[in-house]
Amino acid sequence: MAIIVNLDVVMAKRKIRSKDLAAQIGISEQNLSLLKTGKVKGMRFDTLQKICRILDCQPGDILEYSDQTD
């Protein structure tokens, strides 16, 4: 069971760079990189809300649930 983060895919579709998104959200590029790679244990709802507003998407576009085990 895993949560897959598709933030990099949505960013590519919207043609926005990590540097620009991080600045608009108000987090560091390093923290955004950790979010993109799924190396975080959680995400604040206000951060998710800002990402969705800026990228004009839904949380389900960014986060995906997979029942498969690695």
C-alpha cells in the first residue's frame, strides 16, 4: 500500500519550474523536491491547497493511492 506523488507530472503539464512553484507556495526548493519524490511522511493541507490553487488542479491529480506492495 502506497501513496504515489504525481506532483512532477502536473508541474510538467503546467510548464512550471520547481523554483517558481516553491517561491509561490512559500517553501524551499529542497522541501518541494522532497514532496515531489514522496520522501515526506505528510503534507500540510494549507501547502496542498496552495499547490492546487497555483497549478489549477485537484488533490487527486497530485496524490494517488496504490494497493500494490513493493
